[in-house]
Amino acid sequence: YLHLSYNRFTTLPNRIFSPFTRLRRLFLEFGSLTTIAPNALEGLSTLEYLDLSHNKIGFIEPGLFAEMGQLYTMMLEYNNLHALEAGTFSGLRKVSNLDLEYNSIGRIDAGAFENTDGITFLKLFKNKLTSIKAGAFAGLNKLEMLDIIANFDLETIEVGAFHGLPRLSIVYLFYNKLSHLEQDIFDLSLYPESWSIYTDISETR
């Protein structure tokens, strides 16, 4: 275990953890992190638990987690992420719950979740999404629950935004700014293995 929580350093430089080739748990929560260098986590192929929550991280370099195929738990809530680019979470094949609540995410690019086969619950509560594009969640083949509550400026969801999510059964969409929904947005033919889709939009703002 390596505990670096409650500190004031703002940057993780490249290969900072390379001597810890057998590290399994890394705690960095409640700090002042703003920047993670592209190769900062290189060598952490045995890591199973990573807590980056309650920092000020503004951007995640695509491929940052590419070597972390053994990671089961990653915490990123309460940061300052503004966008999820293609490849942001590539390599997180065993993480089941991905919590991104209380960030500033305004954009999710197609491919942000590629090679993330294990995620079943994705939480985007209290972010700054204004629209959700087709293909935004592509790659989340095992996703069952999607929380997009309280993105107060979310006005548009494109047809195809939920395409390719065969296990999706619960979607939370209340406390947003949706004024209309496209006709085929929840077309059940897009979810051949799902028994039902539950979507609460009764409390959009």
C-alpha cells in the first residue's frame, strides 16, 4: 500500500511510481492534484485500487490507464474534469463501478470508454453535460446502470447515444434541462438482451 492522501503536491510526474512494481493499492485522495503526466502511472500493472477523488484534476491523458488491467476500483469523483476524450479510460477491463460525480464534464467523445469491458455502473451525477452524442458510451458492453442526474444544462440526447449497450436496464435522467426526446431515443430494438429500460425524466428542469 502507498498512502499519499491529504497532501499539497499538484503534479504527478512521469514514472513517479516506477519503483513500486508490485504495488496493489494507491491512495491519493483529498489532495491538491491538478495534473497527471501522461506516463505518471507507468509500471503499476499490478495495481488493484486507485483513489484520486477529492482533488482538482482537470484532464486525463488518453492511455493513462492502459497498463492497469488488474485495477478493480478507481475513484475519480470530486475533481475538475472538463472532457472525456477518446481513449481516456482504455485498459480498465476489470473496473465495475466508475464514479465521475461532481466533476465539470461538459463533453464525452466517442471512444472515451473503449476497452472498458467490465463497467456495469457509470455515475455522471452533477456534471456539466449540455448534450450527449451518438456513440458517447460505446464500448460499455456490460453497462447495466447509468446515472446522468443533475446535469442542469443537459438539453439534447442524440438518437444512438445508448446504442450498443445490450445490458443497460436502468437510466436516471432527472433534474436536467431536457425539453423533448427524439422518437427513437429509447428504441428497445437497440437493446436486444434487455428486458426493460427504466428512465425517470419526470423531474427535468
